[in-house]
Amino acid sequence: MTVKTILATYQEVVARKKLTPGQQKALLAAIELFAKQGYDATSTAQIASWAHISEGTIFKYYPSKEQLLLAVVELLTDDLLPRLQAEFLAKVVASDKVALPALVRVIVTDRLAFMKANQQLLRILLQEGLTKPKVRTLVSQGFIQSLKANGEVFTRFLTLVNHYHPDYEPAVIIRLILGPLVAYFSQRFILAPDLAYNEKRDIDLMVAQIVAGLS
């Protein structure tokens, strides 16, 4: 299974924006270096060198490294998130003929593969979102707006997974599904990456936990 990565499509998003060549180079270099070595370990001097521009060019458009990070995150949440979310929801809706446990397994397997393929960037969003309220707000608002943008297919998605509990609010459904996945991702790739993991067993456990919550 080929999993689309965020970095692979970010360049397309930047190219479509009305940005100066300096802004484009700064954003592309920043997201690549943030993903490769982390936000804290990346300096604006490194970004400038990677982008073949001066630090002055970066500061002309982004007064600080945090402002550059916010610009990177804003493009992710405003442009990429709705598209990637639509593709995921379409996959789930296409599996509407299967029983709830099989449907949840489709969701867990797909999202875990996506998280693994994009672990560096997702780790940055989680870590920086904990310490930087502006990043957290951008991610939260982007998630909500992308759900609204994909309202029709999201409603069909909720109908599929909410069959046993039609009284559950959408936020509850999202929490029941994403909670175990985010917890597992955080443990495996942020908090305890050196531990041995049995992915098949872990997927089975997450599926059982989510199905129990939904049914």
C-alpha cells in the first residue's frame, strides 16, 4: 500500500499560492528541516542555507522562527488537511458494506499507516501544539474547517460508525476513534520510541477498544 506523504504534496500547495520566490523557498526548506531534525534543532541560518537565500530574506517575511513555523502549519491546515481528510473519508465510506469491527479496522489500519508515513511532521504538530497555543489553535481550527468542507461525506462517515449509538455527538465519535490512535502514536514515536512494538497485536487492541466504545 502506497501512503501519500504530506511532504510529497506540500510543494504543490506552495506553488499554487501567491508567494514570492523567497517565501516559497523559505517554507519548503523549513518544513523539510523541521521534519528531518525537529523544530528546536533547526535554526533560521540552517533554513536559509538549505533554501539558498539569506536570513534577511526569511526575516523580511517571517519576523521569527515561530512565525515561520506558524506559516508552515497554516498551509498544512488550510490546504492539505481538507484534501487528505476527504481522501480518507472516501475510503471509509467505500467500505460501508462491512460490519463495524471490519470498518473500524479499515480506519485504524489506514490512519496508522498515514501517521507512520508522516511521523516527523505529526510529531512536530503534537509537540509544538502542546507548548505553543497559536499552533494548537491553527490545528484545531483547521481540523474543524476541513470537516465542514467535507460535510456531506463526513455525515455519511458518521452514519456508518454511529449505527449503534445515534445519540453520540460527532465530537464523541471522533474522540473514541482518534483517542487510541493518538495515544499509540505518541507513545511509539515520541515518548518511548525505543521500546519493541507488536503492531499487529496493537492494531487488534485498538480495534477492540474502539468497537467497544461505539457498540
